[in-house]
Amino acid sequence: MSDLVNFFIDNASLLANKTLEHIRISAVGIIIAVLIALPIGVALGHQHRGSYVAINISNGLRALPSLALIAISLAFFGLSTINIQIALVALAIPPILTNAYTAVDRVDADAVEAARGMGMTEMQVLRGVELPLSWPLIFAGIRTASVYVIATTPLAAIAGGGGLGDIILNQPTYKLVGVIAATIVTVVLAFAVDALFAWAQRAVTPRGLVLPKEMHTIVPPVESDVPGESVVAAR
């Protein structure tokens, strides 16, 4: 334990720099995955079609090991950040795509029909009714994907990507204590990102979908469709 504390003290600058690299690599992968998966999931959910496509794309990408993707892409791109980004994007797309599709597809049909009856266009229905009610579940997908990406980014070191993986995968240089220290930082970072998106998820949840805390002991809790959500949805 004393060696671990000493490593943190003696290598604080190294850990800080590698953590920033880790965050940068992860953020790029998450942003690319959101830009790809979110519009597709929302569009398919709004049209109430394409569930077969969304589910099978997600299942197919889940079945691809990140390490195998990196190894295969090495033959095409060599040692570069492109390799790790391919793996991270493939890892992040399934939860984002599935949650976006499910969130929009399951919006109350009566609310949607009422909006159309008021003369709202399809885009107005999507922006004014479906998306506001879908954001909690959509953010849950991004939250899950972010934790996956943060935890997988150490593999970037295999392809020369940098980050905390440079320490974790280099035991001869940093010894076991360095590997443990970098792993602890990765875990803390994953928990921090999860907490950040949990807060964002609660922030975008419409008040009508959340019971006040004082009502939790009066009204039986309803199982939420949002993975990891601590609030309960009102019927």
C-alpha cells in the first residue's frame, strides 16, 4: 500500500497526462458513436419500423471482440488511433442505437396522435413530443456506452493510442504497483463518467415522469425501462 501511495505521489504528473489522453480518446469514440447511432435510432423509432435492423446491428457489434477489431485493423491502418476508435465506436453504438430506437418507439401513442391532431408536422411531433419523453432512456444508452468505452480504452496502448493503457500494459517499466495505480484511476474515471451521465439523465427526465421522494413510500415503485436509473417512473 505504501508503494502504491508513493507511486501516486511520485508520478502524479504522468498519471494526470495519461488520464487526459484517456479522456480524449474515449470522448472521440463516444462522440462518433452518438453521431452515427443516435440519428438512426431516433429515425427508426419515429417511423416504428426497422427494429430488426437496429437489434441485429447492435447484436452483431456486441459479438465483435474489441481486441480482435484492433488486431484486424492493424493490417489496414498500422499503429494509429484509427484502430482503437474503430473498436470503441463499434462498442458504443449498440446501447446508443438500441436505447434511442426503443425510447422513441415506445412514446405514448395517444400523445403522438394528439400532437398530430393539433396540426403539428412530423418534425414538430418528433422535436416537441417524442424526443422530450425519450431523452431519459436515450441518455441511459449514452451513459452505458460511455462506461464501456472508458473501461475499454486502455486497449488503445496496443495500437499506440496512448492513455492509461500505456501504464497498465507496460508492467516491466512501471512494475505491478504502476499497473494497479493506473487501473484504479481508470475505475475511478468510469465511476465519475457514470455519475455525470446519471445526473444528466435525471436532469432531462420530465418532472411528470418522476415521483417526489416523499411519495416513494406511498406509491409502489414501477420498474423503469431505463437501465441503472434510480428514480421511478409514474404510471
